[in-house]
Amino acid sequence: MTQTLPDAPLFAQALGPAALAGLARRAEAVAIPLGALLAGLAAFSLFLAALGHSPAAFYALVWRAGFGTGFSWENTLSRAAPLLLAALCVALPARLGLVVIGGEGAIALGGLAAAVAAGIGGPLAPALMALAAMAAGALWIGAVGWLRHARGVNETISS
């Protein structure tokens, strides 16, 4: 006994043009950065090979150094956290069309404020350090916003 199924509509007809356009945009948003990463890895591999070194051995070493042990994971994450916060400091204003490049200053002032707050000591010291760091960074970047709003100073210059 054979069973016949009705002809299935084509994929494009089933989803519709708007859904396909959205799918294409999402695929492009992934494919372009991934292609750039692979092109960079390939170019650096050629450079390593020209110097007489094994690209595979180098990339294995980089992987082990960044993610091979618990300590390397901890080290990678502790170094990545401030960079992600600085990226957030740039990304949020960029959504508004602003160019703020003062993330490193906010991190430095936040670290200084946390070090000062650490001198207080006690069981609340970590919380006070975090609050002091956030307040100092917010004041630094907030001053940039205030200068832009009140005085018309370009945020790229003032940050």
C-alpha cells in the first residue's frame, strides 16, 4: 500500500517573502563576521607558515592558554569583563548616533574609586567597592552627556 502526499509548497512560498528577507538578514549578520574571522585566521596562518611555524600548533597553544584549565578560564573572564563593559559604554550611545570613546577612562576611574572604597573595610567592602566603581564611571560618562546637552560639546572630544 502506497500513500501519496499532497505536493508540499515550496519553501519560499511557505514562509513568504518577508520571512525570507528576515532570514537572509540574520544569516548575513552571522556570515559576514564569521567570514572575516576565518579570513583573518587564514591570513595569519599563512604568515606563521612563512615564518616556518605550525599554525595548528600555535592555535592549539592559544586555545590551551585561554581555555585549557580552570585558571586560564578565570584569567580570560577576568580580563574580558572590563573590555565588555567598555564596549557597552560605546555601544549604548552608538545606538543614539553618538560616538563616545571614554570607556577606558570610566574603567580607570572606577578602579580608582573601588580602591579608595576598599580602604573602608568590613563585610560590606565588596558591595561598597562595586557601588563606588559604578558611580565613578557613571559620573565620568555622565559628564560627557551633560557637556553635550548643556554646552553642545562634541561627545567624541569630551570623552
